Amino acid sequence: MPAPFSPTGSDLLSTHQAAALKELAVRLQLVEAALPVDDNPNNVTIDESFDDLTCTINATLPTAFAINTFGYREARPTQYTPAAFTPGTSDLVSDTLQEALVEIATLLKTSELAVPEATRPNNVQITSDADTVSITASLPMIVTLDTSGRTVTAVTDYIP
């Protein structure tokens, strides 16, 4: 079943999880790029291949540990940029770009795992340790030209 996403009231425009992942990665990368050169952590990279029509997102975000209300250890990305995120009444509850990126990657991975094993995609990997949470995503994309001749890329909802 496809992986729809409701952006209602949030800062996002995407309507499926893969697109929301790319949108959040782009937003966070733009915020990082706007920081002074000495402070730019470059924790998020996005590469688009026109050869195999793939958008690859890599993010390594610093984390801090806390104990949640159930007594479980919880790793949360630290807010290392000044940008806030408004979740609105969307499918996300995070209020920072870093947390929202991890949240949407987790939702997309969960959607992948809901697909029967014989046809299950494995495009998103999430790992964490004491210092970081890392996301690697390889998302299928399409390339078009708009009416001005500009190249437009978009990831597709690949969840069957």
C-alpha cells in the first residue's frame, strides 16, 4: 500500500513519505548551508543521479539521550541549527527539523517493513549509537523539465 503523508498545518508540502523525507533533508541542508562556514556541520548530503534516477540522502545527526515517560532510553537528535519546524496537525509530531527528519525516515522504514517480504523494498536504513543517528536513503526519482526549461526532480512513492 502506498505511503501517503498528510502535511496539514505543517511547514511541509509533500503528500507522501518519501517526498517528505527529501523535503526535510533539503530544508535541513539549506539551513546548514546558510550557517557561517566555520559553523557549517554538513551533516546532511543529498545526491541525485540522472543515470539511475536515484536520490541518495545521507544524514548523520548528533544525538542526546534521555529517559522517556516509560523509563526507556531515547536518543533524540540535538538541534544544532537555529531553524524550527512546525508540525501542525500533520503526520509528524516533532518540532525541530532534525527530529522531523528522523521521524519521517522512521515512518518510511515502517512502511517498507509492512510490505510482504517477497517484494519488500529496503531503501531506508537507520542506525544509531551513543553519539549519532544516521539515515541513509536511496529513493527512486523522476526528472522533468518545467515550462521554463528548468530541471525538476521529485522522488516517487515507491511503496507498493
